[in-house]
Amino acid sequence: MTHVFSGAVLLCLAAVTASRADVTVRYSYDVKPGAMFPPQIAEKLKAQINEMIGTSVPMRVKGNRALSTVMGLTSISDFDGEMITLIDAKNKRYATVQKDEYLRTFMKSQEQQSKAMPEQARRMIEQTKTDVKKELTGRKETIQGIETEERQVTMSMGVPGAPPMRMVFSIFSPTPEQVERN
């Protein structure tokens, strides 16, 4: 019962913090399956991904704290104390951990999964070729009164025996003049 009450208090604090944010950053996703997928499969794939992660992830920042929710897991980051609180409202659980311990545990988990991976899959990952290109597109937009310019990051990945995959990220950031002004 105490865990449920504590979880509810943390969730309420997160909601209050979110409503009084200094800055809200929203990451938007638009999944476009390649031409190799038949239209029926492409639409189902897009719908599943949108259902799983949504189409955008807002991150609210207030002072030295940030709040975001991805795939049903709410994360509260305290940059001063380097603490991270994760809240799983659906299962009524939460955890608070120091940033370094969180990263160590995450990396250990990845290593364990890698060891449990079949040899053939491990070889495929080793043979995977990636390429990342970034460029200024010249496109400018005014977002909430702030002049921004678009940077495009293109990540290509080739896995042996599979069609190549390409992801394009469009990132709008304030122009240098706007950074100085604000």
C-alpha cells in the first residue's frame, strides 16, 4: 500500500512539474517504411510502431530537472543531484537511482544480452555497416517566435542478407543570433 501511495505522490509531483515547465521540447516521429514493403504491411508496421512509441515524445525542462514519458515509462531527471527517477504507472512501480549506476546497469544488461545472443546473430551485427551524414539544409522556420534552421542527420545501415535501412532526422535548432538573444 505504501508503494502505491508513494508512486501516486511521485506521479502527481511529475504532473505539477510538467505543467510549470520553462521549456518543452517535442520530438516527433514519422515512420515511412521503404518501397520494399507491400502497402498493407507498411501500414500495419507504421500503426504498430505508432502504437508502441507514439508519434511524439515531449520533454519538459524546468531549471535543472526534466520530465519525459516514452512507451509508458515516465522519467524524471535531476541534473544537479545526477539522479533519475523512473515511474511505471501501469504496473505501479518506481525506482530512483544515481545516473552513473543507471548507466552501469544498462550497459551490464546489454552485455548479458549480447552473450546470450546466438553466434550467427552476433556475426551479422559485426558485419553491419553504418554511415551517418549531417548537413544544414538551408530551410528556416519560425517556431514560437524563435528563428530556427534545419539540420538533417541521415543514418544508413546495411545488414548482410537484408535490404538497407535509412533513417532521416530533421532537427530544427535556433540560429546563432537567436541563441545570443534568448
